[in-house]
Amino acid sequence: MALDRTDPIFQTPLAGAHQPELMLSAVLHLMSHYTASASEHGACLKLASVIERHLKALSSLPDLAPVLRATCQQLSEQWAAVVERELPRDGGNFLSRMMARARSVQPLA
């Protein structure tokens, strides 16, 4: 399943820190694409990484309800494990270094 780049979710500015419901909507949308894509083409490492980063950013938003922050934190950790599992095992390629760096960067609050 190809991503529809004309979908409004891809054209919205990244002002998610002020609109947690927009970020939550985006991550649910991405998770749906991941599931559909994985069944057709196998797991997509890039999409899993984006999902993980969205969840991590959501888990750090102070305005989000505590139960949602905790859920996003737990899911972020689970998606991090998915990304780690899908990374190539050679350890030295550019993509794996970039993915590790992206996971270590703290999201903007």
C-alpha cells in the first residue's frame, strides 16, 4: 500500500506540541499504514521508526492525560524494539547509525 502524500496528515505543519490530538491522529494513521504495508510487502523500518518517534514525542507532552502519556511511552519502547529487530545486522552501515542517533535525540516539548 503506497502512502497518499496528498492526504492532509502529510501537509499539516509540525505544530504537534500545541495539538496533541493531531499528533495522536498522525501516529494512528501511520500505524494503520504500517500494518497494511507489512502484510503486503513486509515490515518497513523507516515507517516503524517514525511511529516510534511520534509516540516518544507524545509521551513527553505535559498537556496529555497521564494515562495517554504512559501508554505512548510503553508503545514507544515496543516500537523501538521493532525497529531494533528490523535493523540490518552488519552494525556499521549508515542507516543503522542514523536510526540509533534519531532514537537518542530527545523530542521537542
